[in-house]
Amino acid sequence: MYEKTAEHFEQKYKNLPEGHLLVNLGPSHPATHGILQNVIQIDGERIVEAESVIGYVHRCFEKLGERYTYNQFLVCTDRMNYVSTPLNNIGWILAVEKMMQVEVPDRVTYVRMIISELSRIIDHIICTGILGVDLGAFSGLLHLFHHRENIYQVIEKLTGARLTTTFCRIGGLERDIYPDFVKEVKLVCKGLKPAIEEFNSLLLKNKIFLGRTEGIGGISAENAIAYGYTGPNLRAAGVDWDLRKDEPYMLYDKVDFDVPIGEDGSVLHRCLVRMEEMRQSIRIIEQLVDGIPEGPWHADLPHAYLPEKNKVYNNMEELIYHFKIIMHGVKVPPGEYYMATEAANGELGFYIVSEGEKSPWRVHVRRPCFWYYQSFAELVRGGLLADSVATMSSLNVIAGELDC
């Protein structure tokens, strides 16, 4: 998928059969949702062959992770899947906390889980809503966009940012929740429930939408596993696998929720799985939001968690800890570590090799989108050119995390 030059395509497709055309879907195209290139050979409207190319937005995040401190790399995770950044932030922080064997207060875990599920809803709103837009059904997205904005307002008040939140810190949260956090999260969930059902009716009672998605871009369970699928796209193919259930982290083994499973891995079933996951995320949030325990919003880690500013200004010991963390970084025990979480798009894993210094020796990101995009040619081969847009949209490929 990397480094496919113009010469590569000229050589491969120089003797096209009569009547066949070579079409570039991307790299800069509204339907690709980012800088992605798909070289498609068509016979009329039928796709005969396809190739996918990535690398147009390569930002060397993994190499930056080997240069930055563990806290500094958090800002890079924001810019991977920029649609649901808190999920990336929490995944990285959980990986580092696993390396350091840090246990955080329950209050921290509750808030992290609530924000994770709100972020999952945001991501699924964008995926399912834009799927409708790509197929000409624009009004459906508008029914959920207002509620997406309500979630962003909660996140903004909590973290100080809308998109690139840099949420969490090693050992806890950046700051405690604001006074009306519980009330506003409840209001968001209350408004989302009928909006999701209305959006569901707008799409699934639309014969044109059903005709454009049912049985389109499907993949079998065996092939999905072989390609490395995870998350909603894997579950849409009929595979019951969700890290929150099968390898639970935080407190997901203490909450009650269902894992929706599709059948044929088609565009329609990917949409249906995400729709149901939004309902289940609300269910998880409602179980947690009234039970947020009292207590500190970070663990007692003076060597890793920055002290409050007023203490730094008035206490020599706190000033020393602040200086050590900023200048020397957080030292992590030597070893190899891997931590995976269930992000909105699937398994987000961080593989880290530490030599006990302030920066990792090696960082590798197991980003979910890469595995979907490499299967794109198989999904669209034999189908119609117009259906390739629906297929890509339903995979929810986020270019920012595609080539780290």
C-alpha cells in the first residue's frame, strides 16, 4: 500500500482491455473523507480491479513517540482519530499506567468511561450520518448534529478543548469534573434517545437507502478475521468480539450492556451495528453517571502527576516535583508492553518498549483503520463504482490514524 508511484500504475495498467477505464477516487476527493487514493479499473460502471494507497498524511507519530516524553506524546494521540480523541488519549494513558502498575481512584475510572462512551457516540454519529450524506440523504445527519454539539459542549467544559482534548494524565485526570457535569450528561442522554430513533427511522424506512446499502460491500467473518478487522466492522460480519467484554479494562466488567452483532458484513449491517452501539453507550453512561464516587481525581503520584500550581508557588517540595517531571520526565520501568482498548473504530493498541528513560525506546500504534483500508479492493471488486463510495464511508476510515 505504500510508495506506489505513477510509474507503478503505468506499468500495471498499460495494456487495459478495450473499453476499460482507470479512475482515481482520491487522493483529494470528498468521498474519501481524507487524503486517500484508490486507483480503480472499471468496465462501464462495474469495478474490475482496485488498489489502495496510503501515506499522504504520514506524520511520523510513532517516531515522535520515541522522542517525546510519555506525557508529551498524548497530544499526538489527539491527532490520530480526531473524531473521538478522548478514546485515543485514554488508550495511551492506560498503556503507560499498565507499564508503571498505577492504580487510579474509582472517580477517575468512572469519568474516563463516561467520556469514552460519549466519544464513541460522537464517532458513530459522524460515521452513520455521513454515510447517509454520501448516498444523498442529507437531512438525517442534521437530526443528530445538534446532540453531537451538546456532547462537545460537555467535553469542552471538562477538558478546555473541543477536538484535540489532550484529556487525562498519567495517574488521573487533568482536572476534576465541573459542578454540573452529572446533570448535563444526563440531559445529553435524554435528548439522544429519541433523536437516535428518529434518525434510525429516516434511514431504515428509506427504500433508496436500503437499496444502496443492503448486501453491498460485504465481507465474511473468516475474511474479516484474516484481514485483522476489529470493532463494529468485525461485529457486523458476525463475529462476537468486543474488548470491553472479552478482555475487560477499567470497570467494563461491572456494567451491563449488549454487544450488537451483524450477519453479512455489508454496508447496512455496519450501520445497524453502530446505531445499536450508540444505544448501548447511553446505557453504560446511565449506569455510571449517578454513581461517580467522591474522592481525588488523581492517584498519589508526586513523581508522575504534576502538582497544583498554587502549591508549586508556595511549597518547595512541590516545586521540586514539578521541576523533575518537566525537565526529566516520567521514568517507566524497562520492558515490553502492549495495551489495547475498544476505540470507536475497533482495537486501538499501543506497543511500547521502555529502557527506563523519560521517552520510550519504541512505540507502535495498532490503529484499527489500517486493516479495513487494506481490504477495500476486495470489498468493491465486482461491484458498481457508486457503491464503492458507500463501502468506504461505512468502514469509517479516518485518515489521521491510517498511516502513523
